[in-house]
Amino acid sequence: MRALRTGMVAVAVASALTLTACGGGAKPGGADGAAGGSGFSAWALTGGAEQAFHDSFDEWNGAHGDTKISSEFFANDAYKEKIRTAVGSGNAPTLIYNWTGGTLKEYVQNKKVVDLTDSTKDLQSRLLPSVLESGKVDGKVYAVPNNNAQPVVLFSNKDLMDKAGVTKAPATFDELLDAVAKLKAAGVKTPIALAGQSVWPELMWIEYLADRVGGPELFAKIKAGDSSAWSDPAMLKALDMISQLVKAGAFGDRYGSVTADSGADVALIHQNQAGMLLQGAWVYASFLTDAPDFVKNGKLGYATFPSVAGGKGDAKNIVGNPANFWSISATASDAQKKAATQYLNEGLFDDTYVKSLIDGGNVPVTKDAESKLAASDQKDFLTFAYGMVKNAPNFELSWDQALTSGQSQTLLTNLGKLFLGQATPQQFADAMKAAK
């Protein structure tokens, strides 16, 4: 299940997503509030980092009798439907679980969440700046991270790569094209696995290429409402590079029928049918579950996305989900806001919380996690993914989350056409310029 859409953890050891709500049937903070005193409510998602939330809430409740947290957990789709209605009607929980991006901007514009810039400085001081940035609107903090980092990683089948004469991960786009050619020459029909039927995995390619060619400033213009940036020469070049990969046979000839939610793209790697896969770090969980020996025997490679010669973007920039976030509802009572703010500063990402995340196979977003990660059974990958996040000058939120819902749908529709060769880069750009 995709973290960029579902909010599932990036590098979680797999856990089942259930449809049953867990916890105590609390009324939203904006309505009658949580149980008793200055208690407050929180809604979050099942699966992924759910256990870390439970552990944190239980620890807080054991020490704070009058400001207890009453929590409910929902499957992704059920949550999105419920929170949309609750926020719109003024009955949101005190702590609102969100993905930032376009949704957070709408919350801020409609005065549905409170400014946390000054009130959560204690928490902010413990967190990675690149992750904190996603919770800002117009320079002010309206959402703070609540779980783990979720960067997009270039995975590989080291055996296939070695047999094809690709002894190291491609460091440049030219090396990537060369690796594709070598894999094809070695008889690998699908050099790069791609779940084209799901479409959203294709986003990762344009996100990284646009960054590497034009730098983060390119998409920043689009987020700021400058639709002309879709036709910027840097964007058109990035789009053309995707067309180059398609024409080179990088994704094979069946990617249009491969799905991500079923793990079919991941399976192509561990079943020795594909050499590389650009996916969120959350699929590491799928490798652990579906092919534990493949991982244990050191056959899974992972690397950052290649650079582009002459490009403006820093090769350390990453895309994906910086984390999921908490915001505080503007309709909560003053007492609930105060208690929730105290929890964010004192209960979120304390030692217990960080340990719980790591024990679940997750990468925390705190500044000093290296020593804790080193003790994990999955320390190699977790330390690598953490380093990507910590060293990133810019961590770009997935475009379909960053844009409005209307723009996101147009983006996915036309990106699918581009990958299938049914649209040119300019046609893609024209469609996006007209999107609302």
C-alpha cells in the first residue's frame, strides 16, 4: 500500500491494514471533546506506525490523569472521508492527522487549524529541518511530524546488475541509460520495474527529474500558482527524459499492467525479472515480508536517485513523504489546545516514542537517531534512509499531495499518457497549465 497516498510508514516492517477502528469511540475535540477534564482526542491510521501511537498515548495517559488522550484509528480511505466531514462541520478531533500539502493549505486558509510556530519550539528543536519544512504555510508552522520519514529510493537486484556488468548504482542519468542498455543486452526484459497501471509510481520519476534538472525552485513556482512553470525549459527537459527512458525500453513492454498495491513491482525485483525499482522506502517492508532471504543474503541494493549533468538540483535532494503530521484543530477548546500542545512538546519523539518507531522498522525524523538506529536488526537500510533525510537540502512532498485535488487528478491522468507514449512533453505541460 502506497505511503504517499495511504500515509503508511516508509520503512515499516509489514503490518496488516484493517478496516476496524481501534480505541475508544471518542467524540471529536471540536464537539464535546475527549473524556473528562482537559482531555483531548486524536484520530490516526491503522497499520504502519500505529503501535508507536498507541505506546505514546498510553504512556501519556498513565502520567496525565486530567489531560488524557482519547484515540480512534481508521483505515486510510475511511479516515480521509471521516476527517473531511469532521473538519468541514467543525467537529474535528483536537489532533488532526494529515499529509500537509494542498490539504493543509486549505485548512489554514479556512482557519481550521492553529499556528504552532511559537508553541511547539521544544518539539521543533528535536526534529530534522527538512521534514519540519513540510508543515509550514507562508513560513509559519501549522503541522508537526508525528511518525517517520518516507523518502523515495532507487532499489536494485544486485545479482542481475552484476551479471549485466553494472557494478555500482547509476550515479548520473547517463549512467542510468547505460545500465538499462546493459541489462537489456544481458537478457533482462524489464530493466526497471514500474507499476504503470497504478500510475502514481510514475510520479516519482518526474518529481526527481524535475528537481535534478531545474532544482526545487521549479516546482515551488507551480505550488505558488505559477502554472507557466509547467512549460519551463527545465520541466520540458525532465519530461523528455522520461520519454527517453520509455523509448529505450527501460520499463519493458508490460508496465501498463503492473500494479503497486499488489506488490507486483517489488516482486519483479526479488524474482529476478527486473534490475531496478524506483519506489518509496516503505516497500522495504514488502521485501522483508515477501522475500526475507533475498534481503538477508544481501541481494537487495539501494541508492539515491542519479544526478543530471548541468542540472540545478542538488543530488542530495529527495522526494516522497517527509512524514505524516499532527495539526491542532481551531475548534478545540482552549484547554484542549493547551493540553495537546503540551503533548506535542513533551510526549512526541521522546526516547520511548523514538524507540517504538525504530522497533517497528521505521526511520524517525529526530536529529540524533544514528546511535539508536545502529542497534536495529535492519540498521543498514534504516541508517541509509535516515541519512538521505538528514542530509537532504530539500525534501519535496509528492506532487499529488502538494497540489489541489483537481490538479492532482489531471497530473496523474496526463502522466500516464506520457509514459504510454500517448502524449508529448508539451502536451503534458499544456494540460497541466489548464488544470485547476
